[in-house]
Amino acid sequence: MDLDLGQLRALAAVVDAGTLDAAAKRLHVTTSAVSQRLRALESATGRVLLVRSRPVRVTPSGEEVLRLARQVELLVADTASALDGTGEAAGAVVARPPVLPLAVNADSLATWVLPALAHLAGPDAEVCLDLRREDQAHTARLLRDGTVMGAITADAEPVPGCSAVALGSMRYLPVATPEVAARWRRDPAGAPVVVFDRDDDLQDDWLAAHLPAGVRVDPPRHHVPASVDFSEAVALGWGWGLLPQVHAAAGLASGGLVLLDEVPVDVPLFWQQWKLRSPALDAAASALRAAARTALVPPPPRP
């Protein structure tokens, strides 16, 4: 099977942009040229790789080829960077920082991930970071379908073709304003709760553990899909919620927030990445692992 670099780039660009027209603008070619490259790639693989919806959807076969496209793109960028640093044939190679698509859960993104990666993304950027925000319970899906090369995830089991290491646990505290807390203590099942989005089960799972067996878990809920705004909504008395310890600290110190329970909730996090030797990917992984040592609750010692 002979796969062309331009065809692989077209596939990745269409998936990232969502449409052939948007991908054509990224690649500075016509939409017709993008379409021709995709058809040629599907012909070479003998598989349908994309469903031409809006946005496009990757087929299972397309996921496999997309992973290859990401890997090739990263290796080409790494090689260009290495050649640019040799000092030979000055001007022959114009190195561009490799693009690293990474999946990060919202609370990590809002607390410790950005400082961890800052030295990679400064004025002399070593990489261009393409961060995809997703719940930690779902980031592994983005690894499987080839959307990202690395992810902070709740899954300890490595995705096929990936390695996994424990980072530690994000600590959450169940808190509310004193008024909401009083309502919660009278009627836990009926007190309003703030949740991140429709995939956020953290509050429901915690509440179920604090209700008598058989009581239905379906409180009134507010959806606030941004980490800092979520914390603000709880502080304003919209409802109770589980906040990252760092976000809850000021409110607890001032008395604006109170604990609903003394026992924290620790959510284990893992770093998974493709088994691909790349200086850029390894640098991002090293930075995240180092920052996690101080930002997260350490993982338990190995038996």
C-alpha cells in the first residue's frame, strides 16, 4: 500500500476543520484538490475513510489511517526541526514547530496544565499545542479515533498502541454556600446541583452514595460547561457541587462556602500517549508528569 504524504495531510486537515472547504483554506488549495486527495487515499487503502457529513465523521478504517497521518505529520515536523538545527544548507529547510493535539479534562486545564506547558509554547515555541477539552472519562476515545496523540484520562488501561502512566488524583471537595448547604441537609435529593455538562456524573455518583438505598438521584440541576464559571456558579449559590480543592480554598477560608462532607473525592488521572518516539510529544509528556507531582494527590505506591 503506497500512501502519499499530501493525501494523509488532507485527511488530517479535513478531520480537524470539519469540512472539505475549511480544510482547503488551511492547506491553501482548492476544495476540488482536497476531494481528489481523499478519493486517491481511499482508493489506495480500499476503504471508505470519511462520512461526508457536516462535520465529517471518521469511519473505523479512517481512524486507523488518521492515526498514521498524525504520526507521519509529527515525524516530518521533528525531522525538519532536526535538519534546521544542523546548520547545513542554511535556508533549505524552514522548520515549523510540530502540532501536538492533546486531550485534557477541563479542571486540569483550568488549574495546572497551562503553567506546565508554558515553556513549550512561549515566543520560541518548541511545539504548537492543540488542546481538546473533554471529560476525563471520555478523553481516551479521542486517542482511539486518532484525534489526539496524548490525553489526560481516567482510564488506567492503555488504549491499543498507547502507553499509560499514573499522574495522581485530582481532589474535589463537596461544597455549597451556607444557604444551599442548609437546603441540602434538609433534602439532599431536592437541593439544586451544578454540573459541568451532560457527561458529568461526578455529582450524581457522590449524591447516590449519600442517599438511602433506592432513593432516586435526579435533583434540579444547572449545567455550566466551563471550569472557572462552574466554581463561580457554586459560589453564587446556584447549587452545590464538587469543586477542585484549589478552586474551593478561598471560599472555604472566607466562609462563603462550607463543606457538605469532610471526606474529599479523589479522581485518579493517567497520562496516555501513542507509542511514538518524538521529541515534541516526549517533551509535553515530561512537562505534564513533572507538574502533576505537585498539583495532584500522589498515586498510591505500587505493591
